[in-house]
Amino acid sequence: EAPIVYDSHQEAIEIPAVVSAPFRPEFNPPNISFDDPPPVKRPAPAKRVVIPVQSGTQQNAQIRYYTISGSSAEQLRAQMNELGPKTSKARNPAATAGYRISWDYETLMNPEGCIAKPVRISTKVTITFPQWTEHATSSEPLRTKWSNFTTYLMDHEQGHQKISVQGAEEMFEKMVMIPPAKHCYEISNAVGAIGQEMLAEINRRQEAYDDEARRNLPPEAIFP
């Protein structure tokens, strides 16, 4: 049976602590490429893209490459199994899209009661991805097979990223709709409950996304 290239992302979730530290978003222009990177002898440094805050949310994405070598598809698969991301499950995924969602808010007492204002959601996604060092000097058939495989693989991991970002947006919308409360601790409890509920829902969507992908694997998703 061909190895599955996907991973459930449940272990990537980290339950955030609610804090009220000042929010200092980064404003760097997107500078990320999903094309095959040039061959290098060592892992390429992580590439980051920070999207400016919109509607109280901030998204931060990066790719971490791990290098593999080989002159055949079988050798490349063996290298991915050995050097690729490790999970708590039996599968050896070639790539993963780990994510962390955290929230930050302050409470404010006004004539209507205590409210959460402002609410800020931060999403960080780290895609771990293979980088083949002999790509430029390998045979044309193997390069084509690798290109098709990694294109599909990146599309899949970006799908996980989209689920995380959309879930964070929904979390924000729910939190800002919390009505005023008599006591501020009630606001804190409500924010925490929404956060935990949405983290569980996001994880469920990630699992469903992987399950659907496994049921509909195209030829390019199988390597070798």
C-alpha cells in the first residue's frame, strides 16, 4: 500500500492562555514562493509572510524546508520517511501544516456592563516541506514526477492553512458578539469557552479535510 502523505493536525493545536499584553502586529509585505526552491546543501531558512491585521485578526505563515537527497523516487520516499515531520500516528507524512491560534483581549466597564474590547486573534501556520537537493541534475521523468507530487502536496497543506485562518475569523466574530455582562469574569469565561469550542471545531474540520483527501487521491499524490 502506498504511503499516505497527509497528517492529522490535532497535535499541532496549542491551547492559548488569555493575556492582555499590548498587541504589536508586524506589517511586512508578503514574500513567499511555493515553487520548488533551488538546491542547497543545508535546509533553507524559514520564509515568513505576515499579513497586516484585518478585522481584529493577524495571520502569520512560514515554510520550513528539510533537505532530502536521492536519484530515484524510492530513495526520495525513504529520505522523506526518515527526515520528514514526525507525528503521533503511524503515517510518515511528507509535509505537515501545523498551526497555533491564540487570542488577546481586554475588558472594559461601561454603563451597559463589562465588555471585551478590543479582541485580537493571532494565527500562526508552519508548513514543513521537503526540498530535494539533486533536483537540477536528476532525470527529466523524475523531476516531472517530483514537481507534480510537490505541487499537489503544497496545495493540500495550503488547504489546512485556509481552514485555520477561516476558523480564526469565525472565532473573532463570535467573541466580539459577546453581550455586556455584570461582572468582567463572566466575559473572561465566555471568551475562553468560545476559544476552546472553536479550536475543537477547527481540529474537526482539519480531520475531515484529510479524510476526504484520502478518499480521493489523484495519481500525483502517490510517491513513488
